Amino acid sequence: MCLVLIAIGVVPRTPLLLLGYRDEFHGRASAAAQPWNEDARIAGGRDLVAGGTWLAARSDGRFATVTNVRSGVPATAPKSRGALVRDFVLGDATPAAYLRDMHDDIDEFGAFNLVVGDAGEVRLLISTGGVATALGAGIHVVSNGAPGVHWPKTQRLLAQFEAWLSAGGNDASAALDLLHDETQPADADLPDTGVGLDLERILAPVFIRGERYGTRASSLLMRRGDGSVLLRERRFGPHGVFVGEGAWFAAAGAPFASA
């Protein structure tokens, strides 16, 4: 993922809500979100190049998502960040134990921000520094920057989500629509992440509409008070053309089925 909002204990009847989108080259082969062959209690997309995923959820409340960290020209890492998400949802270690045990290999994946959680806790690991923190009740936004760095897109998504919440927080489609915002910030408000002003402009909106690179998927993950889990995904092709939408639902601990 490239921008993730996680609301914990603030949405009515929904202990956890996650909004996030994946920006990627359109030519990179990927599979749409669906139940996994390894475990039908897990739903999520798959990167068909490296075998990992950017977001996946298990119906017992377990979930994970990852962003890269933008810092100039990207470097190829020995291991794919998507494997961190895949391995967590397929395993049973607690979030704290999983993040603790992966420290020896942290430099193999390049820079990332990793969020892992279950029905009991949610934790964020910042690879640059290896610092893991617990995310408590509230609204948390994680981007391609270091946590706590407020880019225009992170501030806008947070403000729009707070407005959605103030309006009742009960329209899932409207929440997912927040990820389709193409508002272009002023140049003076753009970050300097080492990629140059022209590319900063392209990457600045929440939704990126590009020919070769852009938003590939936007996702909504909800865990309801009864333990049930809903995952909705909208998919996009070159130039931001809508190509499909899927929704998967599971009662607590049950296999996912099309919603």
C-alpha cells in the first residue's frame, strides 16, 4: 500500500476500519483480492511477480499491510516487502512476537512501514530504526514517508475521513470513495523526497491517474463488533480507468465468500 488510514475504536459498531490504496506500475502482474488457496479464511490480492501481497485479512481478526518508504531512486531489495504481509496472515504469532522475531532480517526488505494486527492489538514497525509501536484507539495514517510526516495527501485523507465520521460513519461506499480524491496540492506544499518536482506533482494526489504508474487498487477493510470481516477492493488500469470491484465477507473465523 502507499497510503493507509486505520481507525481503531472510533467507527460505530466497527472496532477496526482500514482504508488504503496501492500505487504500482500497471505492467506488474497482480491478482485481485479473493480468498487464498492456502487458507480460505484469508482474503487479499496477490503480487504475481514476488508472491506477496500489499493487504490481506483473516476472518479471525488478523490482518497486515505494508508501504514502501519514498527516498529518491528506488533500490531493489533481496526480499519483497509483500512477503511480510503474507507470512503474518498465514502464521499465528502475536503482532508483537512477529515484529520482534523479524528484526534479524529487516534490512533484506528495503525501507518499509508495516502494520500487523489481530483481534487484540495493532502494531506498526518502522524499518528505518526498527522501532515498533502499538496503535491505540484513534485514527492513524501511514504513508510512504516516515510516520508523523504530514504530506498533503495524508492530511487531506484524514480530514475527509473525519468529515465522513462526523456524518455518521455508516456508509461504506462513501468511505471507499475518499480514496478517489484527485485534488492537486500547491507546489509549495509538496514534500521533497528526492524524486524531483515533476514526479512529486504526479504522486501528490490521493488517487494517482497515470499511464504507466498509478493507483491500481483501493481497499476498505472492516471488522465489525460481532467479529465478522468485510474486504472491498476497487481496481484500476492505466489512466485510472476503473476495471472492476469485488467484495468478500466472512463471519468470525469462517471462510470468506463473495459479498
